[in-house]
Amino acid sequence: MNTEEFKKNGHRLIDWIAEYYDNLERLPVKSRVEPGKIFASLPEHAPEAPEAFDTIMQDFEKHLFKGITHWQHPSFFAYFNANSSAYSILGELLTAAIGAQGMIWETSPAAAEVEEKMCDWMKRACGLPADWQGVIQDTASTATLCALLMAREQHSNFMINKFGFHAGSKYIVYCSTEAHSSIEKDVKIAGFGSNQLRKIRADSRFAMMPDVLNKQIVDDLNEGLIPLCVISAVGTTGSHGIDPIREVAGICAKYHLFHHVDAAHAGNATLLPEHRHIIDGLELADSYVFNPHKWMFTNFDCSLFYIKDKATLIKTFEILPEYLKTGMEDQVNNYRDWGIQLGRRFRALKLWFVLRGFGLDGIRSKFRLHIHLAGTLAKKLQDDKRFELLAPVPLNLVCFRYLPTKQMDLEEVNERNKSLEQMINNTGRAYITHTKLLGKYTLRVCIGQTDVEQRHVDDFWRLLIEQTNLLENE
């Protein structure tokens, strides 16, 4: 494809994307394709000869498009957001065009220094500790793994990096029962083993209980084990539970534990001064992560990882073969030493586009709208005796269940809520997901899409009532 053909096809693709967004609300939010259908529709072998761009696009529309669940649909209320925006799309296009591999400063000075500046901008905008340093990781899962490896090496004086683990290691990691499942995977990858992850009971607001944490640490010490790290959650996936960072940090200081804070989704809300209390005490922790690629209109992947002590992070990951030496190591940030990956994308560019295109005021305005919309939905649910809120609504996640008018046991009520979830999703007019809170099948509605408005939440409320009435009449 020469540059003239590229311009022609590129214009066509931009037109397709614009039309897609114009028509997005007319599409069913959730894909209805059956497992294996997309795979079976594709040829067994790659083409030997070049194919025309028109043919490729036709096949995308014919075979692949029906298998897309539309995460950018304003009525996508499932999971947590994975938002994009026009600014992010264009920034990502430029990233792909440049094709920079930013493993060290010399391979792309702009990639390294824009990343440093974007981390600095966000640190100031969110009120994070001024002396902390940031780096962009791919996901919060990776950032948490980096934190665990930092904790491991700091405690072992970097001996595990040299000599490895022996079977039956005594290190113990702590998180709440509501913390993200990726923590267990990270614990396995870091070499601790899932048996050495302690899940601390949460309170009625689904936040870690500091007194239970303290007791568990004491019990483990008495067993001759080595408490290593606590991972606090700010905005758990199931319920938006917010662990008390300051109290947990005090316990970590008392017993000399590393303290990592995972605020993957909710951390975006600290752009709003009125919600900054959710990270009260963060300056006492050791590391922190949140994802602009969730709520902040910056497409996947873009995860901001901040650390108090960058020297420990670098010493944990630094390897300097001859072919990567530049003689500038003391003058610049070589971000390959700030995490697991050697090769690194220019992730900061799309964030730069988003921050400049929306401005902080524009982002804050949308966040405040989302939080307001979640509050209005929660109020409607509270006012209808057929529904029960199952968790507080500090930000933009609403957790609730349907309460049948007929007398039913817990399992029957759970089944009715499972049916209601499926009925809503099968309409194609909205997409929600569930969790279980205290054994109750819980419907989750996360309101945070880039273009969501009051009318979309009103439409969802009407859909919920409509499907609830149908369920009651079965």
C-alpha cells in the first residue's frame, strides 16, 4: 500500500469509525454471536497473495463485526468502563503510525519524556504525593505484580532475584475478600503461592477491617511466617468498597510491611477534589495504581503506577546488557527498568491528546455527571420496594437486586435475579453484569461511558421496570 492508497483507505476508515459512532445507539450492546461462529467463518490458511483493502473491510463487516460487544455504547453498564474517545483514537492512530519502541530513552526520547510529564501532570491533578514517581504500565494487574516483586526484593535484600525461591517460602501477602482476583494470579506469578495469600474479612461497606488484618498478621508472626505486603483496594470491582488506607498504612508501618494501593477504576475520581478523601493516607503507602483506560476516556491500555521509592523499583527490574548501554543511564529514565516489559508502546501519547483535548475541566464535568447519574438511579431503586441496594454508592457503581413479592429463599431469589440480568441483556438495549455480595446475586450498573447522558439512564430504568414486570408475570 503506497501513501496515496493509504490516504484513500485511511479516509475511508475514519469515515467508517465516525459512522459507527453516529449509529452506535442503534446496535445491540452485547454481541449475540454463538461460540465458535467467528472462528469458523475465517479461512483455514492465511492468504498467499495480497488482498485488496476493500475486501478486508468487507470481511470485517460481514464476519467480525457481529462478534463485537460494543464497549463504547452509552448503555454499556457492565463490568467497569474501558472508555475511548475521539482524542484517544487519534492519538492511538499517531502512535501506531510512528511505531516507536520506547524501551530506553534513546530509542524514542519523546516517548520517555512525554510519559514522565503525563505521570507528573496526573500526579498534580489528582493530588498524589509530590515526591512520588510514576510510570505507565499496561494494566493494574501488572502494576500490582511489580509492587509484589518490589516488596519481595526489598525484604530479601534482592537475594531472591539472585538465587530464586526455595520451596515452602514463608512470605505472606494480605488483601480483602473483596479485592480483585488478579491479586491471586500475581501472587502465584511472584512465586509465593496462593496458599500464602490471606483474604481479610470486609465490613458492611465491603472495606477491609483493620483489626482483623492486625490479628491475622500477629497470628502469622506467631506461626513463624513472614508478613510481607498488604494490598489495599480503593473501589473494589464487586461493590466499590474502599479500604481505609490510613489505618492499614499504620498497621503496615508497625510490622514493616510493604503497602500497595489498587485504585484501578475509582482512582480516576481523585481528579475531583471533593472525592479525594478516598485515598486519604496514600502518602503513607509505598505504591499506587489507577487506570485512565477505565474511566478517563483513554483507550486500553494505560495504567498509571506510582511509587515512593523508584530506586527499589529499578533495582528490582534492572538488567543492562551491552547492547542496551548508551552511557546516558544517569541522565534519563529508561522505563524498561521500571517494570516487566522490555519493549514498550508510546502509551503516553493518547493520554496527552485526551488531557489536552478535554482539559481537566472537561473530564471533571463528565465524571461529576456520571456520579450524579448513578445517584439518581440509586434513588429510584431505593424508592421502589421491589429493589434493594446492596452496597453504598460512593461514585458511579450501583449494586442492587430484585426482591420478588412472593416468599422465596435466598437461592430462589438469586435465580430470579440471574433471570432478570439475562432478560435485560437479551434485549440488546443495555448490558449489565453481576457479582455476589454476602451470597446475594447482585446486579451491577456502572455509569461512566464517554457519551452517556441522563436519557440513557432513564431508558435503562424503563427497561428494568419493563423486564421486572415480565418476570413477575411469568
